[in-house]
Amino acid sequence: MFGKLIKISNSKVEIKLDEELDMYKLQKLANDKQPTVELSVQDGRQISPDQRKKIWALINDLCDYTGDIPDEWEKRFKYKTKCDFNVDQFSLSNCSMTIANYVILEILDYLFTEDIPFKLKTWESIPQEFPKQMLCIRQKRCVICGKHADIAHYQAVGSGRNRNKINHVGMHIMTLCRDHHVEQHKLGIMTFCQKYHIRPIKVTEEIARQLKLGRIDKDDELS
């Protein structure tokens, strides 16, 4: 269980749990003995209690849908994280915050792809960094609210150009739903990005291939 530290008095601490405590379940886990608990304080380096909570909440929602065992999905997502992000063997008890973010992204990517519902507020669970942008573009989700979205360009795209034939390499892109795209045009791109703390992704040759972004030869581009 997770919670927030409210007060400390000598050797006694007061903690407000995020959910109601099930004493029956707690006593069962402790074999009807006096339960022993561990107090873990976030230090900004290792995986935070909040990250761990989100990971297991997402996995449990997945298992509620599939009927599978959470431990099996934990192993699958850890293996996929190792392969996709080229990281060493790790444990969710003491991995870095960066690796924990990778795991969250892997789980969300799978849930989006398979259209599996989950209870967490989606965008509060996604780290605000480069992998989030890639996830949003790949899944066509608005980087701000998570609704269905299309690619928006940081640089203006000329009238009459076929967006499926644009040479995206070297351009900066993001994904915005219709409402936020309209807001972006009203505010202006720089003001809009500052308001929502967005850093559009610069498309490289590799990213263009990964995302299957259309392109044309330089000599054929429209001015």
C-alpha cells in the first residue's frame, strides 16, 4: 500500500494511506502475526513510490481485463523494457526513475494498442519527456489530453501541400487533438508550447522510418 507521511513524533509516524486499509488482508499476509511495515521515502534517484504504484495499478487493471496473473505481466514488461530501451537487468524495487518511466510507457503503449481500459488518468501517468512524445505520435494521441490526434508541425506547412508527401526529416512535430490544434493557431506556436511545456520532436531519418512518416525527394518538394 502507498500513502503520504503526515507527522513524525520521535519514533512514531503518522501516514495517510491512498486507500482504505484492509486489516483482514494485512493479517493474512503477515500470517496472523504483528505486521511489520517498511517506510520508504522518495529521494529523487531510485524509482519513486508513486511510479511503483502506477506500474502495479496499470498491471492490475490489465489483469482484471485478461484474467492473467500480475507477476507474469511484470516479467513481460520488464523484458520488453530491456529490449526496447537497451537497459540491463533491473528490479522494480530499486531501479532508477528513468527506467521506471520506461516501464510505464511500455505498459501504456500496450494498453493503447490493444484498446484495454484502465482506471488511472492516462496523461498523469506518462512522464513529461521525449518518450511521451514518441508514444503520442505512434498511437496518434494528443500530447496534452490523450484524445485522438493528428500530427501538428512546429513549422508552418504551406497551403496545398499533401501532408502525406512532406519530407518530415528535419521538421519538428507533435500530436494535437482538434481542440488543442485550434488553440495552437489562436495563441501562436511559441506561446502555445510555452503554456503546455511542450518540446516538439525533431524528426531524424530513423524516427521517420519508425513512425512511417511520408516524404518526397528534395527536388520534388513544393515551395
